[in-house]
Amino acid sequence: MTAQLIDGKLIAQQVRDEVAAEVAKRLAAGKPRPGLATVLVGDRVDSATYVAAKQKACNELGMVSYHHPLPADISQDELERALRELNADELINGILVQLPLPGHLDEERVLQLISIEKDVDGFSPLNIGRLAQKGRDPLFVPCTPYGCIYLLEKSGVKIEGANAVVLGRSNIVGMPAALLLIGKNATVTVCHSRTKNLPEVVRQADILIAAIGRPEMVRGDWIKPGAAIIDVGINGIPLFNEDGSPLISEKTGKPRQKLVGDVNFEEAKEVAGFITPVPGGVGPMTIAMLMRNTLRAAQIQQGD
Ligand code: NDP
């Protein structure tokens, strides 16, 4: 392996330790415990798992999580009323609405309603709008792209002047990641499903952020030697027995899967200068940055 491994688990733990220390300092100074409201509409198992992990992190770092499970058939009006109450609640510094929402709800209106000072996910149109404008800073940056940039900076990768390629243009990852890179003076190309000659475009990248949800699509020969690779993708691929039958977990009775990124790690690590693994790269950063944003929300609201 020639690439330097970017250890997201370790860096995320450092961020969490810093947040915990700052929270402890605030409590010792008599300031209130930072509070995060988690809003979960419906009973999607994956969403419930993500929310539980965020609540757990909050509690571990000395902050409080206030969980608001809401029924899948809640009306738009009822959800908006619940959010207005959270906006007004002084115990709550950050509001996280777990996405996706059930199809009958208007996600854009919901995100618009969250007070910009409590928008710790950074998805409100106001925060994203500020991110997109030159010379204006958002109060909060979306957690996964924030984590990607943090990993690059912590690893000493020079962003200014670099050719950066972002694979994917979603509102959650690709687009805000591209905006952040532009803000840090990279020259950025954003690719998507209609991009032509993708391998050729990727070969120009000093920095590659891959967020497409396509298992191991980026091959080693797409990578510019020495490039920094941030692999956001989390893809489950099935595992098989030697006879080709699906490998079944003894514990759960379900087919076993292996997690891989959007980049073929084995190939890319021989060419790249820096690379994140999957799992253990970007994944742990998302919650760490949410915790950082929640602390920052408390600091802003308490006038620090
Ligand atoms: P989306 O499905 O919302 O977006 C995927 C993007 O990739 C789209 O812009 C799409 O293009 C583009 N795309 C899809 N297929 C191709 C292709 N063959 N070639 C080029 N571009 C393509 O995904 P997300 O942004 O939500 O997530 C991306 C990945 O990151 C997923 O694997 C997800 O699990 C992971 N993820 C990880 C997180 C973490 O904490 N580590 C957090 C969030 C996501 P188009 O716009 O044209 O459709």
C-alpha cells in the first residue's frame, strides 16, 4: 500500500473528545447542558438506527437528547406545529429532522421552518444558500461533507488550488461538499449520472470525493498518482460460500453482507496519496460533526 490511510474513526474520536471537554467546561461554568432534539417521523428501521446513534453520542458527550418520535401518518400541519414548539424551546439548541420523511410530507417546507440558529444538520435553505454565496458563511455546514473536509485538512492535504472532483450532486453530500471545496479555493468539477468520460475526469483529480452509492465503481486506474481519496459511499454487497450459494448469518438467519465504498479500495490504495477506508473513514465523522454543530448551536444561542 502506498497511500496514507485516513483514519476516520480516530479523527472522529478526537472531535468527540474535544466536544466533551468543551461541554464539561461549560457545565463547570454553570452554563446549561446543550440539548439536541431528534425528530423521527414513522418507523423506518434504518432511520431509527441513525437517530439512536445520534442520541447515544449526545449522551456520551454530556449533552442531552430529546427524542420526538412521530407517527408516519402525521399531517404537515401537525409536524410544523411540533417544529415551531422546538424552535421556541430554550432547552433545545439543535433540531435534527431525520430524513427521508414519508412521501406525503413537504420536506423543503419542513427544513425551511427550522430556526437557522438550531439547524445543526445544515440543511435549511438559508444555511445552504449562505454556503453557496461568496463571502457569506453558513451558521452550520451539513455534517457528512463537513466531515470530508475536516478529514482532508487534518491529514494535511492542501485544498487551495487543488483540482477537486466530486462524484455525486445530492443535497446531503455531493453538492455541499463541492460548495465547501470551492469556498476553500479548490477548482471543482461535479460529476453525476449523465457525466461523460467519468474515468478521464476523475484522473484529473488531486482530491476526489466519491458519493454516488455505487459499490467500488471507481477503479485504481481512474486515480491520479498521489491523489487524496475521500470515499463517502456505504454499500452492502452480498457474500457467498465457495459453492456460490449466499452466505447466511448464523445469528440473524439473513444473507451476510460486506460494506464497501464507491472506490475500489484495494486498487486505489496502491495509487493514491491518501485514502479513507470503508467502514471507518467518513462514516464516523458524520455524527462527530453533528455533535460539534450542536455544541456550536449552544454557544451561539448563549452568546459565546
Ligand atoms: P444519492 O442517491 O442522493 O445521490 C447519488 C449521486 O450520485 C447523484 O448525484 C447521482 O447522479 C450520482 N450517481 C449515481 N450513479 C452514478 C454513476 N453511475 N456515475 C456518476 N454519478 C452517479 O446519494 P447520497 O448522496 O445520499 O449518498 C451517496 C453515498 O454516500 C451512498 O452510498 C450513501 O450510503 C453514502 N452516505 C454516507 C454517509 C456517511 O455518513 N458516510 C452519509 C450520507 C450518504 P444524478 O444526480 O444524476 O442522479
